[in-house]
Amino acid sequence: MKHFKKIMLFIITFFLFSIQCSAASYGLNSSWEYADFSVINSGQATLYESSSSTKKNMIVAVNAGHGTSGVGSKKTYCHPDKTPKVTSGTTEKGETMAIAVSSGMTFSNGTSEAIVTLKVAQLLKDKLLSEGYDVLMIRDGDDVQLDNVARTVIANNVADIHIAIHFDATSSDKGAFYMSVPNIQSYRAMEPVSSHWKDHHKLGDALIKGLREKGIKINSTSSMEMDLTQTSFSTIPSIDIELGDKGSDISDASLEKYAEGLLNGVLNYSGSTPSTPTTNPGTSGGTDTNPGNAEDWGNQVGDQDPIEVAGPDQGCETIFKKSDGTFNEFGQFMQDLFTLIKFAAPILVFALSTVDYAKALAAQNADEMKKAHGRFAKRLICGVAVFLLPFLLDLLFDIFGLYGLDTCGIR
């Protein structure tokens, strides 16, 4: 029993300390506004809660651009009112529908944009958590089955601000800029753009200021007018930030600086002296008034069944599950291990006790029979304890607010 208690303590301690911050998953809820414009929505975003003593009471949606496989030719409406695009990009001006989510460009060294944006997003996540911000990671792995409408709608309903990380498709190392709301009356009069475009610009200006403070090269105009799906469907301050282009340095040191600059930008935005919104940033001065066509955020309409939002008891996905919700190797191992324990415990108790009783009966010895009874009782207690171990861990996770283990496959 002494060894059993030590083993139990070790297992419980391992699980309690294996999760550094609580995490919950959110899929697309069909009841959310604009959710029916999405078709690729079987994936989930992950919300991380900061354990910092200086909580900021703000949830930042960090959206690593691209990284959705199997899109093909799927399309959706560019605007919630189904009107045509007012600027050109990957999708031409005048089109009413665009690609659901583009694959992004490839850097000169062969690295895909999706890989680089994910690295920056993960670096930024860690920095934001350390500063006390909670972080909604829209994409936390190589692939997430969420189109741009789904990403935006989830951010609208879970986060306070939304930052989408991208790099432009040009090769001139033009510097960072953000996609601003076109100064076209019909577009700025359309909801939800009408109610939120000034907030989008305020966030964009704050991010550019933060990047500049960290020595990141900034494009001469610092912004470019672009009609994006993200902007068209956003009901919270939301910005597509282009950190550079194909000619930009994407070394580990540079990605670290990008993340630091974006953190500075969030601090600027949420501080007491936020940046002044740009009234019409697309026409401000500078030598490069047309930074180039960045990846356009398309969307699509479809009849796919909606994904239910994960409940508050769900979590651990970053440890036990892939970004698509299936078990990773560790999750599958733990699932198999606990299944084995639940079957093995009663079998061992029965087998060993049968051997003891058989020996006692063969010896025709009352003392041996008494010992067999004692060993059976101890084994039974141990067997029941081991059998109930997954349920005990589930209870401990609930008590400590670390979520039930159903989604971790330990049942």
C-alpha cells in the first residue's frame, strides 16, 4: 500500500503540472451572427488563460494566416450583404465571391507563409500570456479546418481584439503595414464595417507603432486600403497585419522581433494613451502608395452542418489532441493506457487471489487460508483504487479548474 500511494501521488502530480495554463476549445456556433456564411468550420480555436498575477482582462485573438488544407475551389460571399468587392486583391474588384482561405505565398528559401505566420503567432502567444493577456489561438498547428469567415466569427464571439498575421506576396522587402478600411462610402456604410472601421484603424496604428519601436522596417504608408473578408465580417477591433514580404528576413531572431513588436502594439492599444486612428490611411503620403496585392481573405457559403461550441469542461487539446480535434500520439497512448489499467486491475486481482486460495486449499492449512483472505482484501482495495484512477483524476481536474478529462481520452 505504501508503494501504491507513492505511485498515485506521482501520477496526480504529473497531470496537475503538465498543463501550464488552462485551455478551452471553441468551434463555430451556428447561432452566432454571420456563422452561416462559413463552410469550412470543422476545426477549433484554442483559448489559453494567462496565469500572470497582472491579468489584463483582455482576450487577444491571434490568427496565423493560411494553414487550411483541402480548400480547393470553395468560395463564399465577400460581404455579409452579398455586394461586390470595392477593391482588387487576390479577388478582383466587382466580384461577389472569393476563395474561402488562400494557401499563401512561398518565401525564396522554400518556406511556406503558413509556417512562418504560425511561428510568429506562437511566439506572440507566449509573450501575451506572460503579460497577462488571455489568448485565443485561431490556428495552433500546421492545419486548422476554419475558413476566414469562421475564424472571424469565432474571434468576434470569444475575443476582444483580432490580429491576423500575414506576409505580402511581393519581393521588395517593403516593410510592415496593415490592411486598412477603404475610403469608399458604400463600404464604410455597410454593417458591421460602419460601426467598427475606426476601431480597426486604431488597432492597426497601435500595432505599427509597436513594431516601429522594436526596429521593424515599416512601409512608407504604413497601411494599404483593402476590402477584406476579415474586415467585412468583424464586430471587434480587427486587423490583418502584413509583417513584410518575400524579401523580409525570416530568421528566428527576426521572428522574435516581430512578436515583440506586436506585443508592444497590443500594449499600446490597451494602454492609457492609444494611437490616434488614421482617417484615410490608404491615401497618406509616402513613396510607396501601392504596397502590392496582399493575400485576399475570401469566404464561402455552404450547407455544411455547423460545429457545436466546445463546452467549458473541455480542454487539454494542446497536450492530447491535434488541431483538428483528433488524438495525437500522446493522447492516444494515454487513452490506451487507462483502458488497459481498467481491464487489467480486476483481472490481476482475480488471478492472483485464485492462485492464493488454490494453494491454501491444497495445503489444508487454516493459517494459509487466513493469509489468502488478507491478501485478497488488500488486492481488492488496490484494484478498485486503480480502476477508479481515471475518475479520480477527472474529479481533481474539476476541483482545480483544469477541465474534465473526457476530451483527453481518459475514460
